[in-house]
Amino acid sequence: MEKKSQIYLETSAWNFYFADDSPERMKETIQFFTALPNSGYAPFISRIVTDEINDAEPEKREKLIDLVTEHNPAMIGSTDEIEELAQEYFDHDIFSDTMRNDGLHVAHATAAGMDAVVSWNLKHIANRRRQQKVQEINRQCGFLKPLILITPTEAGQNAGRL
């Protein structure tokens, strides 16, 4: 049996499933989640994702909780190592203090040995420039496995090939 690629689903990947104000991304997100069970991916989240979902307005929160429950991602626990790695990102201006959770998402994925972070946050997470900077800090901190920062669309296009 082939090993599944491990992907960390950042909160925006879940949120856009219900993004009526962004129909194209919503469509692509629904396609991603529809294909997820047979995609060759093993999905993961962290407490940061559940905390952000719990901060959503009640109606959306319930929909998000149902979606997460349906896909049953594995939970990555927080550790001092993750906090220290996130601090390195902040110290090297990869993520600012106002983007604290974004840095923590990436640190969770890195420390857990994920293959990719799946996110619609193109400005702060899923972009090549930031990916290069994250890779540099990860290598300096002893995390040698490359981490890809991609959108749900890109993840769907690369299913089984990460």
C-alpha cells in the first residue's frame, strides 16, 4: 500500500467551502474536499485551526465543525519545538506578529513532517516567496524535509504526487 502524502489543512482551506462571496474558490474548495477521501492525502489540523473555527459566527462555525468532522483530520499537538520554530519565523520577519497564527500553522506542519500546507491565504502562506524563506529557516533549525505551501486547487492537481 502506497504511503499517503500528509497535508496540513489551514483554516482558510476549510472556510472557502462556504465562501458565497468567492464562488470560484468555493467551487474549487468543494471539489478538493469531495475528492479528498480518495486523493491519496492524509489530512491534519492543529488546535490553531479549531480555535479559529470556534471564533467564527455561530451559523458558519456549525457548518465548519460538520465539515471537519466529516473529513476527520488527525490532530497535531502543540509542543515547545513548534513554538520555538514559529518564533524563528517571527524573528526572521517571515511572519509578523499580526500573522502569529499563520506562522504557527506552518510551524505545526513543519515539525510534524507534513508534505504540504494547504491554504487559500495567498498573501501570508501559500506563495513561493514565503515558501523559500520558510525552507531556509526550517533547514537552519534542522527540519530538512521540504514543505510545500499550496492552494486547494494545486493540491487537487497534484494528488498522490507530493
